[in-house]
Amino acid sequence: MTTRERGQVFGELAEEYDRVRPGYPAELVTDVLALAGPGPVLEVGAGTGKASVLFAAHDVNLTCLEPDARMAAVLRRRVPGVPVVGTTFEAWAPDRPYGLIVSAQAWHWVDAARRHELAFAALAPGGLLAPFWNVFLVPDGDLYAALAEVDARHGLTGNHTPHSMHPGNLPAGPVPFAEQWPELIGIEALFTDLRTLGYRSARSYRSAEYRAYLSSISIYRMLDDTRRETVLDDTIAVVDAHGGTIDFTVHTYVALARRPT
Ligand SMILES: C[S@@+](CC[C@H](N)C(=O)[O-])C[C@H]1O[C@@H](n2cnc3c(N)ncnc32)[C@H](O)[C@@H]1O
């Protein structure tokens, strides 16, 4: 298991991933499409289509890249008629200029040394790069502290678990783009109009569903089976001791960068 690439573990549970992972705000999709350049839309790391279905509903000319065949099988079912290319972004050759590149919860898996240049090459002048991520926050301070103790005990530190952020961890004021987006450091050398869009929603999981959700996350998937079960048992015991439900405030952030005209 240790030799597996962390970005490629999701297909091990593709159907479950699709069932338990959250989607994205509809407003994000309309906002991003309104800011996009003219032309087709490319989605990098489309997974099972949690974002693809939302873009496809707008009748855009969408192409999806998804390297994992098991994820791509679910994706093809979810967005019939949308071309799905079974490749990484790094191995793909742009077939035409795109007006928009989106990437939901996947841009950090693309080679950091090459991703800006690859996006630049795939976009038309004036085209928009728009990767986005969900950030889960646990507003209940007691539950947050108890889960943090479990994470620390098992060495899961560094904001990698969905319950590792409390609203108090968010910066009080606006953060400069370069600080907010480690995934986009250096992008200003090629792109312009850098800005962030943010959305807030709520999501609750009952403990069994939360266990399934955690099982779909790479940091848990990378643990060996015995260790994963122990960590999940301990985590879910905390949720059960707090009433059996975990409530999240979900912040969804989009990083925008435009290829100059
Ligand atoms: C966390 S999942 C996100 C899937 C989907 N976009 C979503 O929002 O649920 C990350 C996806 O990126 C894919 N992926 C990993 N490395 C990639 C790469 N280099 N290029 C394109 N996709 C990649 C994985 O196969 C996986 O489906």
C-alpha cells in the first residue's frame, strides 16, 4: 500500500466516493461560467462527476479528464454524452483552445512544477483557470477538540482530515492571493486578474455516513487496513459520544486566474 500514489487511491471506492462526497454550490458554477472566456470547458480530475454534472447542466461544451478508470466509469454514467479522456492533465495534449479550465478538489494532484504552464497552454487568450476546493469547518468547539485529540494521537496532523478546521482557525481578514493559494504560487508570471470567490453552505453527516466519507479521503486510504479501522473506530466513537451527528460549515473557495489576451 505504501507504494501507491496518493492522488490515485480514490478509484478503490468509486461508487462509495460518489455517494458520500459533497458537491459544490450551484452559484459557483454560474459565477465561474459568467467570468469564463468564450469556448469549450475543460475539467481536470473530474472524478465521478460531482462538479461535472453541474457544469454539464449548463449545456456547455465540456470535456473531462480523469485518469482513474474506476472513477471514469461512474463519471461516464453521470454525464452521458460528455467526452471523458482517461488521462492525467500532464499526459494530455490540448486539442483546441479552451475558454475555461475547472478542477474540483483535484488541482493539487497535478504536478506543481508544470501545472501553470499546462493550463496556460490549454487556454485561449482571455481564458480562465478556476480550481476550487471545499474547506470543512467544525463549529462545535468541544467536538472539534475531541476529534483533534484523536487525530494527534494517530499522527494525522496538518489539516488533512475534514474535521481538522474550526471556524476560529480561519484568518479574520482577507488573505493576499499568494498566501491563500500555495497551489498557485508563482502563477502571476503567466496569469493576470488573480482573485478568489467564496461560498458558504452547511452539511451534516450521521456517524456511519461520516465513516464512509472519511474512508474516501486519501490520508485514510493510505493507512494500512488495520490502522485505518482503528483510527476510524476512535473517530466515530467521538462523533457517537457527541450525539451521533457531525455538523459542518462548508466554505468553498475558487481561485481565479486569467490568461492575458
Ligand atoms: C479528490 S478527487 C476529486 C474528484 C472530483 N473532481 C470531485 O470533486 O469529487 C481527485 C481526482 O483527481 C484525479 N487525479 C489525480 N491526479 C491527477 C492528474 N495528475 N491529472 C488529472 N486528474 C488527476 C484522481 O483520479 C481523482 O479522481
